[in-house]
Amino acid sequence: MRKLVILLVSALCVVLFYFTLSSFIKVFHYDLTVPAQSGGTPPRYRLVLITQELDTPFWNKVGTGALQAAKQNGAGLEVWGSYGKNREDFLKKIEIAIASHVDGIIVQGLEEEEFNRLTTVKAAEKGIPVITVANDVPMEESLRRTYVGSDHYKAGQMIGRRLLSDMGTAGHVVLMGSNREEDYQRRRISGILDILKAYPNIRTEVVTAGETREEVVQKTNEIMNKEPNVDAFIAVAANNAGAMIQEIDKRAKVEKYHVYSFDDSPETLRLLKLGKIDALIEQSPDRMGELSVKLMIQWLKGESFPLDYNGYFTDIRMLRAEDLR
């Protein structure tokens, strides 16, 4: 029995010695070359684009332009957003981006106290530059570095001139915006009114219609009941155009009115082709995304300091039904 135990212990020692020796040999013959990282070279800058209108044709184009510019310039870019203009979720994403110590934030401007607090206090405190895109906010209140997007005042002037050409120098014009009169709406309205104010026989009326289709329909109905002799409707907030025209069409042939809008969404383009919109402003969302990323990288590299506080305007043009044929 004792011999059997000694034999088993000896065999165990041999086995252990074998594995120890094998491991020792592997250490000295192991290839110490660090394997290549699967993700390649990490980006020099981490950027984020944040919108409150995620997955819409306009903002998809902004995102595409931004992603292409980021790739060309060796930067990393994530596109974040919320659906249906969920402001609470939108503001939360800005806060998360700041807490994540990203290098730069490109964001759809929102005139709200909490937005300004995040950009002037939290982002500035961490040295994170903010660029607004498509929708601007006052620089003094937000400390944004610059704005990239359409010149909304000029767009309003273009609509005003088009209206004069179509309607003449007399008539009743309704400008319909949302109940959240943001910077871009104010500028569009100002541009329209500055063109029309020289003609005393043109009566202008600015109304707010809420943000839902139901609210727009209700407001349009109220206007047509109160003012049966309206000659022209301008959807200052482009999202209002479809519901506004739908309600007008129920009451009378919309073609008898002069109707204008901003932004070439699929819905407004369809209405333009059908002749229910006389003209609209076409913007350049892909260029907005591209330019905002390039300017952000120039800022981070110290190549453009300071950026133009007045903003960098992208192309706009008047689009009519005949342009689509």
C-alpha cells in the first residue's frame, strides 16, 4: 500500500513538472507583439450632433453631411436626438454629452432657459464649445460659438417678394407660426414684414397655431370664419403647412389662395407639385451638417479663433412647382 502511494505521488510530481516546464518555455517563446486594434486609430476629437427632431428627412440630411465631414477629418461623431420634439429628452441628451466630456457639441438651438443654462454654465465650465445648427439662439444668452444654417431673415424677404409678384400690392396676408416663437420664426416674420410694410394696401396678420395638427386645423378654421377675405397664407413654421392646407381645402379650393411655406419636406414637396403651395424655401441641410463639423474642428485645432459670432449662412433658394417638372 505504501509503495502504491509513493508511486502515485511520484507520477503526480512528474505531471506537474511537465506542465510547469511547458509554461516556462511558452513564456520565453511567446510573441510579445501587441495585436492591432480592431477599431483602428481612435479619433482625435469626439463630437456629438443633437437634435429634437430625430429621423426626419431634414435632420437625416444634416446628420449625413456631419458624418461625412467627421470621417474626412478623422473625428468621431455620434448623432443623438429625440422624437416628436420631446424637449425634456432633448435637454437631457445635452446634459449627458457634457457629462461625457465630449470635445464639441453641435446642437439644434432651443430658446429655453434650461438650454441656455446648459450651454453657458455646464458646457462652458468644462471648456466644451457649442455650435448651433439650423435653428439659432441669441449668442449673448447661450454663449454658443457660432451658428450654421439658413439666413432666415433673408428667406422671409424672399417669400415677401414672391408674394408681391404673385398677389400684387393689395390684399390680406396671414402669417401662421407656432406658439413657441423661436429665433428662426422671428427672423422669417421680420423679413416678410419688412418687405410688405412699404405697401399700405397690404394687411398682414400674425397668428400662432400651436404645434399639433389639431391645433393648426383649429386655428386655420377660426381665421377663415373671422376673415373670409384672406388672400394669402404663409406657414412660417413649416410643420404647420400640411394641416393648414388640409383645412383650407375643406372650406374652399386652396388654389384660389396664395400659399407659401419654408423647408422642402416630403409633404410640402407633394403639395407644391399638386399646386396647393405656390412656392417654398429650399434649404441646404447636408451642407449645414458638413460645415458645422468643419468649423468645430477648426476651432478645436485653434485654426479659426474666434469664429464669426454672426454665423455662417448656407444656401437657400425659392422653389416653385415648375422647378420640379
